[in-house]
Amino acid sequence: MLVPGVRPHDAVSNDVLGMTAALRGDGHEVAVFALEGERVSEPVLHPDALHDWLSGPDDVLVYHYCVGWDIALDAMRRTRARRVVRYHNVTPPEFFVDWSPGYVAACTAGRAQLDDFAALQCELYLGDSPYNVEDFTSRGVDPARCAVVAPFHEIGQLASLAPQPARIPDGAPLVLTVGRISPNKGYLQLVDAFAALRAEAAGRDAHLLVIGKLDPNLSCYGEALDEHIAGHGLDDCVTILQDANGAELRAAFERATAFVMLSRHEGFCVPLVEAMALGTPVVALGSSAMPSTVADAGIVWENDDAHLIAATVARLHRDESLREALRTRGHRRYATAFAPDALARELRTAFARFTSK
């Protein structure tokens, strides 16, 4: 496994560690190579040692592609091993044009390498979602070289925690969203929808809870979000927790009337699956990978009209039978598509092209 860095509670790192455990469970010898390994129990080797560890063409090198990284591109070009591009997507730079030149440069560089990796004609392009795979098939990669396996995650650990609700609002209804505070995540539109909800009788006491961190390099976007909240007069009914722990996140999912995700770009969106697993009804925008992640386990709209989203949350608040139906569908989708044994089975199928030879 080759990845830029491994750290706790990071979606790509969780996938690296979960995939490593699943492959070891099938009897394979696996090592993780990264420039940084922060506070994880898995031994992390430096990429300089990669080619000494790979002994020949029967080995497999899996690169977790989430940023532009020349080290990985060079390694994939040089190796005699079979090559797997595990693609987590790179956010298009246009989302950051008004907010961060650094993000624009990094995302531009990251997406520029899509052509390079497609040209390598690797043995397998393994996307988190069908949406991610399209980035390679649209560049001429044979679909027969592609497969989809959803990312491994920490949801089992999250579900096992005792909820810690002290800092979690108890609104009626409580609208929850989870994810880093970033322009592609649709937070300004979410605030508009929440303002529309508060204007309805059913949402007069509603509260919006945002759990996610803000990169200091996007501080101007954070300021714009704060101003947008204040402009709607919502300061007293919006809570942003940048330092929530797992027990608080568990309590938030338990208490929320709806999990609302209006992101414009997601390569998969693990928080949607967290909501399904923990029984929180899902309302999502039908953008990027989210329709394939949610499938029939939530309410997915093709547009994010503020009044449409508000009316949906208000309906969920007053309709227990609808909430229960969505909980049932969410639990079923998690169990059949995203539970650890289901992911391990899909990974085994994807890697059968190597192990059967």
C-alpha cells in the first residue's frame, strides 16, 4: 500500500488500514508505505524502501490516489509489480478559485496526473464509486480494467461508543451535517435551506449542527460562512463543532432528525454511510458520487432549492413512519453494501484477477 500519509480518523487512511487488514485476512503479506505515519498502530515504511520490498511481477502495488504526488507516479512507472490505482478522487480546482490560490494549485496538480495514471494502463483502477471510475474510463481506460469497492471505514468503532451529548444541541428538529468546512461542501446553500426551515412553523425551534474542521488556509471561506449565518439572523441556532470527538459524533447522529448533505463534489462521502448505519434519515443533493452511495436509502434531490430541502426536513420531523422507513432502508444498505464483511468480499472479487493467475 502506497499513500502520502497515514493518520487517525482520516477517510483515506481508514481505507488503507481496512484494506490492509482485509488482504491480510485472506493470507496476503501487506506493508504500508507513506511519508508520514501519525499515531497509528500499523508500521509505516518510507517510500524509499518500496522497490526493495517488492520482489517481482507477482507482487501488487496499490497506490491510494487522493492528491498529486510525483513519488507515486514515479513508483508506478518503475515497478515490475502489478499496479492498482485506488482512486479517492481529487476535488476540481474551480471550487476554490474565490477562496485559496494554494488549493487551486494543489487540486490542479492533483487532477493533472489523471492523464498520467490513465496512460500507464495499470492492471486495475479501483474506484471508491462508479463516479470515480469515470475519471479513468473517460480518459480511455478499458472498463474491464476497472472495478468499484467502497472505502473501508471506522463505523463499527463509532457505533460502539457510548453517546456523549453534553455539547450536542437538542433542537426540534435537529439538522446535522458532517464534513470538513470547504467550498465544495455546499455549506452556504445548507444555511439557506436551514433559514427556510426556521421560517416554517414546524421548524421554528430547529437547530443546525455542523461537525467538521476548517483548514486555516480556507479561513476566508470560514469567515464567509459565519457572515452568511449572521446575515440570516441564525447565530443562536447554528452550532459548529470543529473538535468533536467520536462519542459526540455518535450522539449527534442519534439525536438528529435528518442528516443533510448538499455537497457539490464527493468521491464517495463516508458520512452518508455513517448516517445509514446509525439510523439517521438522509437527505442529499444528487451530485457527483452521492446518488450511488445513497441509492434508495435516503431522499436525494436533483437540486438544492432551499424551500425544497426545508420542506423535506419538516416532513421528516412530523412523519415518524417516513423516518422509520428511511432508517430501515439505511440499515439494510449498510449491511449489504458497506459493512466490513461486504467490503472484504468486494475487494476479494476485485483482486481475484491477480490471485487466480
